[in-house]
Amino acid sequence: MNYLKNIMITGTITSAKEDSIKIYEILVKELTPYANNIYSPIDTIKFKGTNEEMYQRVMKLLQKTDLVIAEMSNPSTGQGMELQEAVRLNIPIIIVAKKGSKISSTVLGSGKIKETFFYEDPEDLKENLSSVLEI
């Protein structure tokens, strides 16, 4: 995969648990060699603005995004909104999720999903992500 300017990681933040945050941290670390900027749920968790400001922030970031990595182990309405905007903006999406996770047919049918893979543990995630990004 070519070097990208901006990659956005999407995932649940409302119900994010410690293991979710660890996965986001791994994604940020693994994606760093491929982008100038990485926007992640960790940044969103730290954001102190209003709901409206959070919405505006993510929509503006998507306008500058070249690739979305969607961590979809846990369903999230907000993530669905982000992915719909990515589809509208013609941004390619890679889905990653823990084995056994259910991915929405609506998301899978969007026409913008470039790759979907399921992982068992953080090492498996790293290996799968590396192989996808080397394409």
C-alpha cells in the first residue's frame, strides 16, 4: 500500500474498555509507518468538547482522511455514522474485528470495504494488518 497522509481508526468509545483501548494503541503503533497523521478513538476519548463539537470534529477529520480502519468488535452507532460518511466521501475502509464478531451486512455491502479480517489476539492483529498494508 502506498504511504498515506491521513488514516482514521474508528471504533466504539462509549463502551470502550481497557482491552479496546489497547487494540487502538496497537493499531496506532502499527499504522504509524504508513501515514503522516493517525486519528484514533483514543483522541476522541480525550476530546473535551460538546457532543456537537465532537460530531463536527470527526466529520472534518474524515474530509482529510485517505483510509479508514474500522475496529468493529463491538457495535457502535457513532462508528456507523462515521463509516457512512467515509462511504459518501469515497474513502476506502478496512475492517478488523475479534473472531466471532458480527459485522453489519449494511457496512459490508457499502462497496467501500477493501478488506475484512478477524483476529484472535493482538499478535494476530499485527500480522494481519501488516499483510493488508503491504498490498
